[in-house]
Amino acid sequence: MPSPQTFAQLGALFVNSGDWIIAWSIRLALLLLVIVQAFQLESLGIDRLAKAIRWLWTIAFLFFSLHVAAAFHFVHRWSHRAAFDATAKETLDKMGFAYGTGVYFNYLFLLVWAIDLIWVWRPETLRNRTQQVLFYAGRAYLLFIAFNGTVVFKTGWMRILGISATALLAALLWRCLRRIKIT
């Protein structure tokens, strides 16, 4: 039987694990984002996969929401100003100029994903052409921000995975477009 001290150490690990939660929640969200996009491109017209894809998309959104909440709790202490300043500093470090308003693109990312999630759970009979155009525009925005987050603002293995995921999705999109004769 573990000692009370062992339980206390485990508790401290989880309480002080903000960095771990922040890092792995976004990694899992982005991994699922790529998996969902790949499945959607490959399973065009296969209805039996639609429900599983929707559930994976929902789980990915929950991981991203956990990432945002953990970052605000552990790093920014629920301060928009702190998030704004951290975004400005990171942009300065990576791009050479401070741009704190980039945090609003992150907020928009969360909002677009939430709206997208509501849309994918709606019955197809309630969807119209305008909504479909907005759906694809929203997905393009999500992928653009994910690309920037992994390729522009990360280094090392995360950048390599971001580039690989982008290449994979681009190849699948090309194949999908050829299959439906748009290209």
C-alpha cells in the first residue's frame, strides 16, 4: 500500500503540472485535428464513419478547450493582459516584432471551432449552401492557425510534425479533389 507521502507527491505532480497539461492537451487536440481532416478527406461519402469522425472532432475540441483553460489558469492567472503580453513577447521572439493582438486570433480559433462543432452535429437536412461555404472557410482558418502554431511558432520535432501533417493533408486534399474532378 502506498504511503500518504506517495499520494501527496502524486497530488503535487498533478497540481503543479500546468506545463504538462498545456503541452499535451494541445498536442492531442492537433493530432486529432489532423486525423479528423485526413479521415474526412479519405472517407468522402462514407456515411458510416461520420459519427466516429464527429466524436473525434468533439474530443479534439475538448482537448483544445483544456489547453486554453490550463494556459489561462497556470500561465496567465486568468488575465487577458498577461495573455496579450505573452503573445506579444512570443511574436517578438519568433517574428521580430511584438504583436499582442495575435491573442485575438487564438480566441477566434476557439470560437470558430465551437461553431464548427455545433454545425457538424446538426442534421444534414438543416444545412444549406451558405453554411457549407462558411464551414469550409472555418476549417481553412483552423488549419491555418494550427499550421502557424506548429510550423511558425515551434521548433524541433513539433515543427517537423507540423510540416509532415501539412504535407499529408495537402496530398489528401489533392487526391480528394482529383477524385471528385474539381482540379
